[in-house]
Amino acid sequence: MNKRNESSPKFAPLSRNRTRFIGACVCAAVAVQAAPAHAQAVTDGDVTVVIPNHLALGNRIFDGSVTGLRDYLESIRTTNPQLYGQLAPDVANLEAQRTASRAVLVTGLVAGAASMLYAFAGQGSCQEPSLSDPHFAADSQAWGACNQHKIDMMALFGFLGVAAITAGAVGGYALAPSRSDLLEVVDKNNRLSPEPLRLQLGYDPSHQLAFAGATLAF
């Protein structure tokens, strides 16, 4: 007669599992965003192909990214200070865009993860009344209302968490420097310098991208 209802919801184990899952997703997303745009290795059947993605100046190679542009710029600081001074503001602007992009992404991820963590782990527990409770009917109704409130809060903060992560990802992508932004700096460099800076891209057999060893010079 005093046996408790075994069908009551179990929130704690579910919360721990979802919390670990959310944390793994956040870490993975940050790692992907923070990874530099180095040459990429892909597998075509049994053959691994390295896809070039870099800036070339004579025999010197730089990464095909904002970081690569900065490395190139620092390499000419003393040998060509005039060109350095003309390109430095443009590269600084790209670095500022990259910093803003990462800040928006991380803010969205942190806010989203915090919201989802609160949704699944921060709601506390509802006290189930015992069958010997003299106010069993009223306490059972309150227990049911408490559980419904928890479910509503989980749905609300879960949605807000997903929305924050999505907004951070979209905003970060929109603010990040694009390939055309890099090409504008390369183009400006080549208008001002007799030695062209080339953006070299390779062929990706997994996506059949038509870059087949292309070299873009301006």
C-alpha cells in the first residue's frame, strides 16, 4: 500500500548525459572555428591527396589565410617598409573581422550552452507526495504542476540555447573574412609590388572542385 509510484520522471541521469553531449558539441564547434586554413588532406580511394591552399611569393610559401597575410606582411616589414605601410591597415582590418567573428561565435556557444545546461540541470526536483500524506490529493496536484513547469522551462531554455548557438554560428560566419577579402589584399599588393603574390589552390577529388593546381595572380 505504501509502495511509491515507480513511473515518476527521472531527470538526473538524463540531465548528466545531455550536459556531457552539449559540452562535447561546444568544444567541437570551437575547435572547428579556431582551426587555421592550412592545406587540407583528403582521401580519394586508397590515395591521400594534399590540397594546396597557400600564398606564394617566389620560393616563399605562406598559409592562404589572414594569418598567412600577416606572416607575409611581417616578412617585408624591413625590406619594403613602404609596401608594408600600405598593406598593414588592410590586414589589420581582416584581423579585426576575424576577432569579431570568433567573439560572436564563442559568445553564442557559451550563452547557448549555459541556457541548455540550465534547461536540463538547473530546474531542481519536485517532491512527490507519499500515499500516507494526509493532503495527498492537493500535494499530488502541486507535484504534477511542478513537473509540468519543469518541462515547460526545459523546452523554453532548450530553445533559447539552440537559438543562441545558431545565432552565434551565423553571425560568426557573416563577420569572418571571406576569400574575396583576402583576394582584395592580394590584388592591392600586386598593383603596388613588381613581384606578384599568388594564391595557389589545389584539386579536391572528394568534391571534384575545379581548382586543379590553379594559381591566381593579380
